Amino acid sequence: MAQGSADFTAKRNELIRGAAMLFKEKGYEATTLKDIAECAGLDRSTIYYYIESKEEVFQEAVKGILYDNVAEAEHLVRLQAIDPRERLRRLIERLMVSYEESYPYMHVYIQQDMQKVADENTPWAREMSRQTHRFEKAFMTLINEGIEQRVFRSDIPVSLAANAIFGMVNWTHRWHKPDGKQTAREIADAFCKIYFEGMQEQKSPGPSSLRRNTRADD
């Protein structure tokens, strides 16, 4: 274990993935270490060779993916040569693809009440909160840029517009699986079509339209 042997690492990764599947199917609270051990083909005593607690398994399952998504989001924010709509489209796609590539880890993270995993004052919980806020800020920055450049409509609060994206993508934990009818990119493309049409800058009616409306009213 101290040398990080390939066998140890492979078995630990298998254990973490099996635990994540159990968390998704049964819920974090209902899953026991005994369940995790049986899923990995281990007895209750042997499992402590690989992990110390159920909390550790959960934290290991999600930590790297969130960091990667935050890094990509902040990279897209810096790409000023690309218009904000395209950058936001790429970010939505990246988020959805990460859910598929890391299935079921991020879906477990989304559906779980974090207060049941760790006290909000623990270092891990505070770090997850910081990363989540950075990720949300990237979305809001791109939306705000779109509003300023008159790509997006300005009559919807930025925070509400961002939450609309999270609502669409995060709810996929209830129904999306990597072997489903649509791929993550296809789902992201559909979401973007719905979202961008709704967020499109509203054109003011021209003089001819106003004249037509006036005659219709007469």
C-alpha cells in the first residue's frame, strides 16, 4: 500500500466505483461498508486495508472531477476571442460529457445532500463549496458577457439564467446513463438549442411592424 502497487490501486479504484454505484442506487445513507465490501468481493475486515470510512470513499469518488470542470470553465472564460454564446455552449457540453465520462461519480455528488456526508465546517466541505462557487461564477460571467454584447436578453437575472442551465443538466442524474438512447453531447446540444432560443436578445419592433399593429388595432 505504501508503495502504491498497481494491484492495490486497481482494487481500490474498483471498490470506489462499486461504492459509487451503490450510492446512486441505494442512496449514501442506506449504503453500508458491508455493502461496499460485498460489492468488491471483500470481507468487512479486509475493506479497511483500502479505505478508512464510507465518507472517504465518497470524497475520493468526486474530488478530481469537480476540479477538472472548474479548470475548464475558467479557461473558457479567458478565451475572449470567442463569443460568449459559443463559450457557454462549450461549457454546457463539457459539463454534460463529464457526467458521462465519470459516471456515476458526479451524479452521486449532485443527488447527495452534502451535510449528510460531511459537516459544512470540515476542510473537505469548505473546499467543495469553494470549487462549486468558482464553477457557478464562470457560468454567470459568460452569461453576463452575452448580455453586455447583446447576444442574450437582459430582462432575466443572471443568477436565474445560470440556475436554468444547472436545473437542466443536473436533473439528468435521474435518467441519464452512458448507454442510453442519447449521448452526452446529443443531450447537451438539445439543451443548448432550448436554452439559447429562450435567451436570445429580444428585437424591438421596427416602425413598419408598429404601423401594421396600429392598423390591426384600428
